[in-house]
Amino acid sequence: MLVAGEGDPWPSIWDGVYTTAQATRGEAIYRAKCGSCHGANLEGLGGAPPLVGKYFTWDWDGTGVDNLYEKIYYTMPDDRINRLTPKESADVLGYLLKMNRFPEGPRELAADAENLRTIRFEEGRGGLRGF
């Protein structure tokens, strides 16, 4: 389990919860399986929402990272033909965190919701909006 700062047993995405290697793998998966709907720059296309920026981070603010992981794993891609594996879903999540300027760290995100449940998605440092 990841350990955040002293006295805080519940890490947030500001505590470096994915690795550079994981985000790199996630980028390749994103480009192959997600970019045609969400855009090359994660800007969103047509009915697919953007995956970067304040509207994306506000949507997930205050939730557990497991919620975003499950959204990716259970519903993406929309056609379900190229369904992502649990590991691919975690890698794409790492890429999304990187592209939203959350810091990387020494450990990869787990490829299951149970282990991601204790990681808080906080749009801003310390739960404050804006960064």
C-alpha cells in the first residue's frame, strides 16, 4: 500500500501514485484505443469528453481513484471491441494523471479497484481547487 505524508494514511494523486514507465505504457494504449474518440491531445471529440483540464479534474475531485479506474475498465472503449485489460486500464489512468500534471512517483497504480480505493482524487493540492 502507498504511504502518503506523515499522519495521512490516505494518499492523494499529489503523492506520486504512478510511475513514468506506467504513464508511457498508458500513452501507447491511449493512442491505440482511446485517441480516436477523446482526441490526440485528450481534448475530447464529438460526444466524448475531454480527459484533461479543469472540467475533467472537477468531475473527479473528491472521489477515490478507484472510481476513475472502474470507469475506464468497465466502459472504455465505447465499442467494447478493444476492451482494456485491468493492467491497461491502470496504465491509461497513469497517463491521464501525467497529462493533468499530477506528479509521478516510485510505485505503479495497482490494476484493481480495491487497491485504488484509498487514493483520493484531489483537483488541487490539499483539496484546494486550482493548481
